[in-house]
Amino acid sequence: MSNPDQKTILLEQAYDELKAICAKFQDESGATDMEVKTLLRELERVFEKDIDVQYLHIIGSVNH
């Protein structure tokens, strides 16, 4: 994505959508704030792993 303004808009939209999803999940499930935070941390770990794998792949291809 070459347009930084478009990226900012999409990030803001994603934030708003994720916040709404979390609020709806909490309302419908009765989950506590801590349970929602735990869910978000688990999702964060998934993306950290994906980023680590991509980074290692890039570094490996540069070093060879």
C-alpha cells in the first residue's frame, strides 16, 4: 500500500471494528475484561509468530 493516508484510515477502521467485536463478544458471552484481554494477547502471539517466521525467512534468503 503506497498511500500512507489510506493506511492510516484502514488502521483506524480496523481498530474501531475490533473494538466493536470485542464489546459484542463481551456482551453476548459475559466475558470479563481480563478474558477479553487474554483473547487479544493470544491473537497478538499468533501474529508475533507469523512475523518471526517471515523475518527468519527473509534473513535466511539474504544470508545465502
